[in-house]
Amino acid sequence: MKVYLDAIGCRLNQSEVETIARQLLAAGHEIVTDPAKADKVIINTCTVTREAARDSRSLTRRYHRKNPSAEVILTGCYATVAPEELSQVEGAGRIVANKDKDRLVQLVDPNIPVKFPIYDREPVLRDFLALNMGKTRAFVKVQDGCDNRCTFCITTIARGNGRSRSIGDVVTEIQGLVAAGYKEAVLTGVHLGSYGMDLERGVRLTDLVKAVLEDTDIPRLRLSSLEPWDIPEYFFELWSDPRLLPHLHVPLQSGSDKILKRMARRTNRSSFRDIVDSARYNIPNLNLSTDLIAGFPGEDERDFEDTLEFITEMGFSRLHVFTYSRRPGTAAEKMAGQLPKPIKKKRARRLIELGRQLSLAFHERNEGRMLSVLWERAEASDLNGDCWIGYSENYIRIRARSAVDLSNQITPAVVSEPAPDGMTGVIRIVAPN
């Protein structure tokens, strides 16, 4: 079969699509880059906001109209929490809930054995991702589900309670990725910091990271989102190994203690500040990003000003801003103090603008530095050579000129010309690695 894959939303969704692609490739099927040429289209949907759910419906219609003969298979969080609603969308085919996602390839092709190797054609997948999605990093799902009960979040409903993979399984997967030529792996999960809490013998995320660093040769290891209350005092000692990259994403959601309490977040300004201070003390030139929700129920002007002030104090390098979206089944859906849409949008715009200022300031602090860049793809071509796009160890988007194919190569680059969305690099050494 020819299969087209797409994902909406978080890195975990991306990781799951990559795993599905590996399994299909290993079984002899073809991953295509044009939905019009596919026999099957698989969409990993999202419902974290109304906009994400809307995008899931829109993609379903778009791919069906582009290729009416292809079956559009829908999985993911939106397919799990609203299967009947999604089934009414034009072009919707099979709906596969998250609990059945691990068996999705068997549902698509019953002749696929239950267990099969997933690395046989890994270089093909890596090249596909680099060419079509600009990705040379592999997202490795180490955990699923969440035991938190944040009042705004529908993910716990969609994904269930926390479940961790064994350390041995994760290490084996990353060893396979290294053999296939990947230079960077990102450990990801719905609630990554809870890794191991459901396993025996007191295994925790720290143990997993140590095992990956000790038992694999992956040149670069990155962590996805970590909740602040999951970070122990000794955690930052892991960064003594330079392969663990200086980039942390720690969701804040609000800079108001009152709103944090209404959100049922297990943190406050004081404890969050302590974590940031410790992280920056232990990790030089750290890129610290965060999530924020604009217009949560009950957020008044004072709460919003507290958020702006605290964000500025923390000096985040990047802000991921979400306008509060009422999600059925969450505690916040029925809270008093729901804000009008124009107020929520206005606050979101102010946060986005502040985020641009903070990103620019962080990039300005890196001006003149020599950073290590993993190059992903060539953006454009002209007489001066190709414009390559890559990411530094501290997750700055770098553009540089090179007539040499840099795809999936790591080189030093001196960076300059800071802008909110990245920097320009001058490559000092170009050598295969």
C-alpha cells in the first residue's frame, strides 16, 4: 500500500506518526509525500484546543477531496474523545481510539505480524522525514497518559493514566536510531516527568536519561516538556554530559498564583523561580521555554499583569501561547468567570509580542558565539549556494549558506544577526560526522 501520514498538535503525536511510518516501511509498504497518490491516509488528530479539533476536521475534508478513493483513517485524541462527531466529517473513514493506536498498522493490514523489526528501513524513514518534514531529529515516545488533573486539560481524558515503557525498550530503540544515522533523539511523553512512577524498583526519568547516555552513542539527546513539580534538586546534574542539550521546556501556564491554583497546577511563582534559578546555575546558556494560557476563567487584569511581570522576570527564551479554549469534560469548562473572546485574544496577542521580545533578547545574548548546529534541510537555492536550516544545541533556529550538502550533519557555526525567529550562522568547519 501507499500511505500518507500527518499529525496535528504535540511532539508525542509526531513521535507516534514516526513509529507508524517505521512499522509500515518494515512491512513493505510505501510512505508517500502526496495524499493524492495514497491508498490510505492516516491522521493523528488533536483536541487540546477548539482550533486543533477544527484543524483535524479540515484536514480530513481536504485529503478526502484531494483523493476521494483513499480511506482516511483518524486516530489520536480528537478521535478518542469525540468519535461520533468526527465520523460525521466529510471523508472520515475508520476511527481508531488511542487505546487501539498501537494496533493501528495491524488494523490497516491484517497480514502484518504482531511483532516485527522496526529498523530494517529506518534510513528510508529518516530521509523521508528530512525531505518532507524538515526533521532529522527522532522523537522517542517513552511515556503516555497523565495522572495530573489540571482543570483546563482534556489530555488526561483522551490519553488515560500514565504508562511508561521500560528502560531497555527505550535504549534498544535509540540504539537502532543511531545505527540508522540519526544524530539527535528527543524523549517525549504526555507527562514526561512522571516517567517510571508506574514501574517497579523506583525507576525515574533520571535513570532513563542516564541509561540512554551510558548505553547508546546518540550524539545529541533532548528532553521535551517537563512539569515543574517533577524536577528534583539533583536533576540538573545530568547536564554534566554535554550530549544532553541545554534546552528545557517547563510549562508555567500563568504567572498568577491565584490562577495557578484555579488551574490545579502544583506550583507557584516562588517554587517555579527556584527551579529556574537552579537550572540556569547548572546549565550554561540554557534555552528555557514555556507554555502560557491567555484568558483562563477568573483571570482579571491584575492576574494578567502579574503574568506579564513574572514572564519578564523569568526571561524565557520562547513562549508558546494558547488562548483558553473551553473543552467538554474538563473542570474549567463549568467555572465561573469565563472571559469574552475579544479579551482572551487581546491578552494572547500581548503575550505573543512579549515572547518575540524575549526571543530576540535571548538571541542577542548568543551573538558572536560558536554553536553546534544539526542541519536539517536546504531552504532555497541561488547563485551564492544553498540556504540551510538547522538547530543549535540550545535550540536556536540557524540559517547558513553552504554549497555542500549539510543534511543530518553537525557543524560549528558562528552566529550573528539575531531576530525573534532565529539567527544567521557562518559555518567554520564542514566535515562528515
